[in-house]
Amino acid sequence: MTDIRHIRTFIFDLDNTLYHPRTGLMDQMHTLIGLYIMRFMGVDAAMADQIRRRYWQKYGTTMAGLVAEHGVDPHQFMEFVHNIDLSEVNPCARTRELLAALPGRRVIFTNADHRHAERMLTHLGIADLFEEVYDVTRVGFTPKPALQSYEKVLGWLGEEGQHCAMLEDSLENLRPAHALGMTTIWVTDAQEDHPFVHYRTPDVLTWLEGVSTHEHGNRTGHEPREDEDPQGRRHPA
């Protein structure tokens, strides 16, 4: 359970973080990215998938690689790959309730563009709960995990990293957050530990429920689990 008493700002990733990966939305995006590469480069589906993965690993996003190496128009790319069906994603009233109860500012920091972010947040019924959306266009198409983009977000927030928590499904995107002093929460089903990850949670709702329980527990003599130290952090073993 995360100790949030020192946190003033909660920074949330969007895709596969504020909704569960099992919805398959990222599969839709990957298909559209592959189709874009096939059309742009004249390659088959297998080669397009290799290019997508290679650029994602090298640049943080496929888009960044296409822009850097091929001069692709990022706005056109974003519009194409985010033309997805949201019907498999269901709004959750409990998630909204617990997000609204977090004692601090809430913002989005996403490698998607603002149009997709607003569409998704509106679909989830939580758009009004976030003070700002820091999308990839706002950071000059320099996506996570580029450290300078995190520094820009902190600057716009007027906040120090030590007073921020970041929730993110992409492991590497938590490394710079940790380097800047943020509390890092990895949204994942993985069971592995990393020195730059403070907490793990299978989904945002589970984390929010834990925070709510922890806050009530602090007032009723809550004891940490066996795998937590008194500050709520998991032991590395």
C-alpha cells in the first residue's frame, strides 16, 4: 500500500494504465501502426512489425523513430493510429470515485496526442478529474522516457519530483521518474522487482483501493503486510 502523505501531485499515464490491457486497445493501435508502416514504406506485415518494435525500443515510440529516420508527419501519424474502437473499454464508477478522493493534483502524462487523450478520458467519464493533459505534442514530440520531457512537466507543474507519484504501465518510463525523485508505481501483472520501481499494482483500481484502505488504516492502527516496510515500500527480497 502506497504511503501518499508526502505526495502533492499524481501523474498518470493513459493507455494501459487508466484502463486494463485486456481491452485490446493497444492491439488495435499496433495493427494500425503496422498498416501505416506498410503503406508508407511498401513493406509486408512481418517487416512492418519488426520496424515498429525496433523503433519503439530505440526511440521510446514508433512515431519518434519514423519522424527521426523518415521525416513522417507526426500529427498525421497520430491521427491515423488512434482511429480505434473504444467500445471494449467500460467506464468504472468506483475508479472515478477513488480518483476524485486522491488528496492532491491529478494530471495526465502520455505519449499519445491530446485528441486521443481527451477522447479516452471523456469515454472513461473522468476527463474533469484531471487538471492538465501533458501529451506528446506538448513536449515537442519527444516522448517518454526522454528525461527532458519529465523535466518540462515538472516545470509546468511548478513541482519537485519528491512530491509527485507517477503511475505507468511501461517499465522504462518509470526510470527517469525515479531519477527525478518521484514515487513510482508500475501498473503490471509482472512479479519482478526493479530498483527504480517503488510499488507494483495489477491495475489502477487495485492501487486506488489500497491507498484508500491505507489511509483509513493509518487512522485505525493499520499494520504493514509482511512484504512491506513500515513506510509501505516493498522489500527487495
